[in-house]
Amino acid sequence: MKPKRMTGIEYRKELQDIKQSEKSLISHVTERVVELGKIHPDAIVAKIGEVEIKASCLTRQWVDTLNPMEKIEIIETIEKWSAEKQNIKQLEI
């Protein structure tokens, strides 16, 4: 028995579903960047020359201008910063 080939309508629907999933994922990523910026405002997310840009500077409007991969990189940077801070043990007085 031959496998059933997809029709043009089925391809169109699948493509629309994929695009909708992509939009949803990008929206979730954007929200996560903004959320992490509020949770970890002291995290350094970028460096421009000698100037360190902290997560507290992240605004929704600015995050919206970034492409999805840049947003994911910021998430990874903040998560790495947070993990490093959790490994620091405070000395007892």
C-alpha cells in the first residue's frame, strides 16, 4: 500500500500550525527575559566596552526589538549568572 501524500491544503494547515507554534514560543521567550530581568536585576547581560549592562535595564520595548536567538542568549546569561551566585557561600561571622 502506498503512503498517502499530503494535499496542498494539508501542507498549508501544517505550515500555519508551525508558524503559530513559533509565535507562541517567541512570546514565551520574551516573557521569560522580562521576568528574569525583574527577578535578577543585578545580572550582567551584556558588556559594551567597559560598561556592563544589567538586567534591570531590560525593558519590554527593548526586548521586543531583539531576535529570538538574542533573547535566548540573554536567558542563558542570566541563568548562568544566577547559578554562579548560588554557588557562593557566605562566611559565618
